[in-house]
Amino acid sequence: MRILLVEDDEMVGAAVTQALKDAAYAVDWVNDGQTAIEAARAVTYDLTLLDLGLPSPDGTEVLRAFRKMNRQLPVIIVTARDAIDDRIHGLDLGADDYLVKPFEIRELLARMRAILRRQGSGSSAILSNGTISLDPATHEAIHDGGMSRLTAREFALLQALMLRPGTILSRVDLERHIYGWNEEIESNAVEFLIHAIRKKLGASSIRNVRGVGWMVDRSC
């Protein structure tokens, strides 16, 4: 899942970015409204976390721009503005949820999972193709009766495949689900992760289509 974080506070932005990476999300962090609008035009995101107190344009104007571009993009406002009128205004502008700072990361992640579930992403339901079962809540995978816990990036890669069983995803497709803008990607990173997953779940868990990409089998 790829997340756009719009936050101008360096400490908050760094902490949330790291927490999202630890939870197996790819994160693009921007700290002003105009860059956020440009990012949303250039990249397809699964969800946006939006502060309101941004350098011009502020968060409410960014939200208006998002809704003109993409009415389906899930947006959670994450702000220190706790007045009831601010909450009502944000929700009426099209936000899907409103979280007041300071907040617990666990609550933020739970709200994200709830919204992504409503959007049909399967982010908090067990994913299964009949051979592999993947639990987003615990990052555990079951294959041939055995259970293995995956690292954050192993989980992110396998989740991308499990959300589209039978569909071949290229290296670029998989990297998009695993890494944010500013993260260095080694040339063999995808192959390394697939090798690690296969060691845990078996060589047949992920299939390679030579010259095209990788896939998991569709349910029979």
C-alpha cells in the first residue's frame, strides 16, 4: 500500500513515516500543500494522511484539490485542530476520518485499516488464494499447514501479489508497493525478498514469468 503523508512538522513526519514503514506501507512524505497536490497528480495513492496547518495552500485547500482530482482517494485529516467546527468542516469537505494530535500510532493504523477495508483493499481481512493465507494484522503467512512471520518488506511484496492473484506484477509494480520516494532501492532488492519469502513458504509460493514479472496463483 502506498501512502501520501502531508505533514510540515519534522518530528511528527519522521515518526509517522517510520511507523508506517514498520507496518509495511510505502510512504511519500511531503511538507507543504502545493507539493502534496503535485504528488497526488503524479502518483496513485491508496490513502493520504493530511495535516491542516500547512504552508500555503493549507490543508483544507489541499483537500478541496484532492476531491476535484480524485473523489475516491481516502483521506484522513491528522491535525492539532480539535474544535468541533473544524472536525465538521473537514468531514464535510470530503475527509474520510479526522484524528486529533497527539495520537497513538496504533489508533492511526487501525483507522487506516478500517478505511482501506471499506475501499475494498482487503487491508485487514485474511487474503487467500487457496494455497497461501496472509494475515495483514500479524504479517503471518500460512502455506502447506506451516505458519511463518514475514518482515515488513516481505509482507508488502507478498500482499501486493495476493491482492491480485493470477496477475503478473513487474519489478516496478512491486517496488512501488514497497518503497517510498527517497528510499534507495538496490538492483536485486525484489529478487532478494522473493527468495526470502520462498524460503519460508516454499519455492512454488511465488511464480516467475521470465522477462515479465512475478505472480501468485489464482484460487482454483
